[in-house]
Amino acid sequence: MQGITAKAILSAAAFMLALQAQDPKPTCNQCPATYINNSELQAYAKRAMDNNLTDQQIRSVDLGKSQLGLGIVYRGKLDQAPRNAVAEHDYISELYHVIEGTATLVTGPDLVDAKQRPNSMQTVREFNGPGKNAAGIRNGVTHQLKPGDVIIIPAGTGHLFTHIDDHILYLMVRIDPDKVVPLRDEAASQKYLATPPTRGAGNN
């Protein structure tokens, strides 16, 4: 019995030493950092507010095992949510960091009368991938958003603005582990900013 125990201990020790001897590899090999100047963010915010644009994708960056998208979202005053306005994204999780404004956001995974979004939508093709719109959220949780707040919305969780006091502007971080949207670099961003906007584009 003692011999078996000693062998087990030696085997475990050998296994641990083998793990320690392995050279860990970065999940993103030789990937550069991505810097975005505040002036570029401000240009997106101004473009949104001047032209009533909702969602704009600034970058979509390859992180090796995943991609990360960064956008600016602007929403004007809202007294009542429109019909079938619940949004859900099948593959992409989102993080909002509120810059300006206050609003009421309802979230939850139990969707009412959910229907798949058409693949022709700009947001599906370029921003947040396949997903659904729904008529409501059962047992939704209500959040009162204000400047400085952060909310994380996992893929598969519905979300709906039910009230916006005057406007809300937030930085959007999109986590895209399945790489369902195209990459977007600084050159594409600058080209976009230099192009005359289409009013009302990028609704999600």
C-alpha cells in the first residue's frame, strides 16, 4: 500500500513539473495594442448627436481567440418604448459605459414573441451579429442608468430602453468570441468619419 501511495505522489510531482516546464503561449501571438485618441471618440459622439445616429462601430479588433468591438451609441429622448424593440444578440456580449444622460433600461433572458433579425440589417452584419427582436421581457430587471455607470449584457440576454429623460450617450464594448462581425481598423474609421452621414443609420 505504501508503495502505491509513493508512486502516486511521484507521478503527481512529475506531472506538475512537466506543466511548469511548458512554455505558455499568448492567445494572441505578436498582436499590437490598439490606441484610440479621445478626439476620434468625440468626433463619433458629435456625428451621432448632429445627425441622429444611434449606433456607430469605431473598431473591431482581433484578440486571437476572440474579437473586441468598440462603438459609440447615442439615443434621444424616449417617453415610451416602441413595439418589438427588445434587442438580443446570439453571440456577442455587450458592456455599456454611460458618458452622458440618464435612462431606464430593462434586461432579462426570457423573451416574449422573439423573432430573428434579418441578416440584411447593418447592425447584424457589422456591429453585433445575429440576434432577435422581441415584444417584451418576462420578469425583466430594471436599471436606472446615469453618467459613470456600467452595465454588462451577456449574449442571449434581452435589453430594452423604456425611458430616456433627454438623451443618453455611452461607450459600447462588444465581446465577440466567435468573430461574427468584420474587423475594423483606424483607416476604416477615418474613412467613415470623412463620409457624409446617413441620418438615422445604425439602429439596433
